[in-house]
Amino acid sequence: MKYSNINIDRAPLTEADFAQGKDFSGVMKAYNQQSPTAWNQSSWFKWGLAGVVAVSVVTAAILMVNTSEDVVTEVVPPVVPTEIMEPVESPFIAPPVAELVEDYIIVDVDAERGGKFNLGSSKIDVPPSVFIDKEGKKVKGTVQLKYREYKDKIDLLFSGIPMDYDTAGTTMIFETGGMFELRGEQLGKEIFIAQDQTISVEMKGDDAPGFNTYYLNEDSKKWDYIEPSEIVRELVDEVSSMDSLQSNEGSMEAIVVEIGAPFFPLDDESSIPALVVPKKADPARQQVVMDFSPDLFPELATYSDMLFEVDESNEAFDASKADEPWTNVVVLKGIEEGTYRLKFTRPGERYTVPCYPVFAPGDMANAEQKYNEYVAERERQAEIRRQKAIEQNRLMLERQQQAAQRQAQMTQSQRDSQASWQASASVSRAFQVKNFGIWNCDRPIRYPTVEILVSNYQNSQGQAITVNNIYLADMKRESLISYGKAIRYDPKSNNMLWGITSDNQLAIANTDDLKDAKCQRGGCTVTMKVHPEPIKNASDARKIINQY
């Protein structure tokens, strides 16, 4: 047995000892000598169904099947070191041009006395001693209320406030009936509204039904449903002011009518997700087996044993590409509904093959059965939801009719007692503000159904332009949708596509421009009219848009 020389009293390492072991160049040299092996396997494609090759984009290993020799070879892609970077979270509220956001209206308030204020088109009633600091203590002295309104699509354009809303698992877009932002501070420090206290805000609007009150929860980054929107009507004399009417005829209370309830759209055929109709594979064409995520391809999720058949109807497939090495192969959705693409990539090159889903003859019966069962179940579920929505809308209509009857009775009573006065109605939306932040009177509506994939924008002269932000405005509603490359619109409505270029110029396209977009496999090119001067504020943008 050998003895080990163990030094339990060894002196601590010096800086020279540490420096001797820092041979980072050696480590990098050893790493660079390990060259990765390209992912290559000859004869990727075989003619006909007998030569189907399975390419997995989910697992790490790829099984290559050679039908002529019945041999299965496992090819493992090389492990390439990847630098892991922390994700950069985009701002939740992101104005397209920060310097163009409207300034707050700021008013000083005596915290202990409160007060009533007319800011913009709104009346704000602040109760006494309603403010607290972050420690929960009552605030004394003068505080500042900061207030601004967002009344229409153009205000929404520059706000950067998200207007999508998830209801029952369906993402919808808000049609606004008026939105405002109210914040408070004292000496530059944030203050809060005490628990069980509210600030009353009445914002000028209309009496359209179906609108609700929402609060933007900036912690969860979602809109919180609060309650049906409350409508306030004030009877104002055409000759005298309300103050004169009250002093001469006694106090006339505001008429408050609760019209509005959660919006329950009726399901129609377009709301039922379509399942791809099974199609038999063509033995004269090439097919590929691809694993795919059911979440990304819900229209295919029900099926198994699916193939993707190369589409050579417009362009012949370059079979030589199958023998070349590629680092990645994925299946993507095509521009037209029901079409797909196989995308081959490697450093410096991409190759795309159009394809569509098919089934082998022996799998067709099973696929057709699943398709029929799926459609029957979706129709059954849709009918249940449809009947439920009809009942909910019936109840909502009944409540609105009852409210309208109460409204008519109160109005008639006022007219009878004030027969000598000719009055007109002033309508506001009432909010009971429990927290500082952004409040909204909205009605959820469905996203448009027609979709195009936009890859490029150009001006009227055909020159390419860079559009940093793109929005779809339905001119029949106060709604604005922020989009990326995929744009959905209603071709029967009066649409305007608004964009802000890298030079802060306003670019505009209408429904006809969207219909006339030039589309190829890589996407569509949309022509936009670009205003020559940079926009300076929302009022400037409003004047430009009103010209179209």
C-alpha cells in the first residue's frame, strides 16, 4: 500500500498561484478545435408513399428510413454551444412616438378638503381626506392630480395603451366609449386612494348600449372588468343655465340610467375553428413526415399518421436539394389558408418547399371518421353556446327595456313638472375610481376575419418604406388594432391602415389599398400614402387623417 503525502498545513494560495491557472486561451483553443458536424443524409426524399422520410422538429434525434434496404440509421445533430441571454421585456404601455403623447392636465387639490374640478370634458369629484401615502397614512396639504383623456382612435394611436381583452378564452378588441388616465402625487412621490374610498369621474360620451367599465391592471398587464357602464343624463335648459333652473324651480336631480351589460356575441359558423379536410396522398408526388405542435397547428391536432406532400403545381421541386446538408427543417403555415411550407435552413441559405397535408390510402378512413366526429362535436358545442348567448342577450334586452321604461317615466315626470322648459339631454359615463391608473368605457368586439401577411410597405411611387408601428382603424367604430406582419381586416367596412415611419411621418392605406396588395409566397406588399412632413402632435395627425 502506498502512502499519500497529505499537507494539512499548506499555506494559502497567492495571487501568483491564481494567475498561473488562468489559461483561458488554452481552453478556447481546445474548444475551437472541435468542429461541428453538418446534418447531412443523402436521399432525403424518396418517390411515392413507399419512400416517406420522417423528419422530427421536436425531438433531438432524426430517424432516416431507406425503404430499399429496410435499414434505420439514427443521425444525431451536433451540440452547438449557445449563448443564453436574458430576455428583454417590452414595455407594457409603449407609445409609438413617446414625445407625441399628450401632456397631463395638472390641478392642485387640498387633500383634506377635496373639491370638484372640470378637467377636459370630465367632472371630477374628490372627497375630503381620500388620499394616503405608501405607508397607508392620510395625506395632508396640497397634492397634484394628473389627468388626460383618450376619446377616439387618434388618441389611442399615440397612447400606446393595449386594447385587446380576453373573455372566456377568446381574445377580442375594445371599441372605446371614452378612456382616461388619472394619477396623483405629492412633492413628486406617488399617492394612493384609501381603501373603501372612491373618486367620482363623469366623462362626456354617448348612450350606446353594451359598454362596460374596465380598469387596466398594470401588474397583471390585463384589463379587469369592473361593472356595466353607468350613464348619467343631465337635463339642461336651452336658455338658462342649470344653476338658474335649480334656483328658480328647485333642485333637479341628474337622471341616472344603467344601460349596458356584458356583451354576449352570438356564435356563427365563422367562429367554429375549421379542421383540415382529409386528402388522399398522390403516389406520383413526394411526401414527408413531420412532427408538429398541436398548439401551433390546431387544425391538424386531431389527426395522426399525417404526411406533408410537396406541392409542385406552380414550381418543380429541386430534388438536388435533398442531398445537401441542412441545419434545420421546420413546417410553417403558408400565405393561403390550408397551405404549408417546409423550410430548410443553414448558415447563409434558406430553401422553402410548398406542401399540404395528406394521408396514405390506408389511413384515409380513420382520418375521415375523425373529421366527421370533430365537426359534429363542434356543431353541438356551438349550438349550446349559441342558445346560451341568445338567452343572455334576451335578459340583457329585457333589462335595457326596463331601464328605458324607468327613463321614460322619469323624463315624463320632469316634463310634466317643468312644462315651461324646453330641455335637452347631456350624457356622461360615470366611473367610481378606486385606484389611480387608466380607466375605460369599452365594448369588446371580435377581430376582423380576412387576413393578409404583409412583408413590405411602399409609398405611392413604389419606393420601399420602413413602418415601425402599424394600426388598423375601423372608421365606423372607435377601435384601433395594433398589428405586426399579419393584418386582419373587414373588407366590407371602412378601414384605414395607419403607420408611423422611422422619420415620424404618417403613412395611410385604405380598404382598397389592402385589397390591391400585391401578394407572393413571401408575403404581400401594401402601398401607403406617406405625408411628407413629420407629425408633431395628435392634433396634427387628426388634420392629416381627416383629409382622406
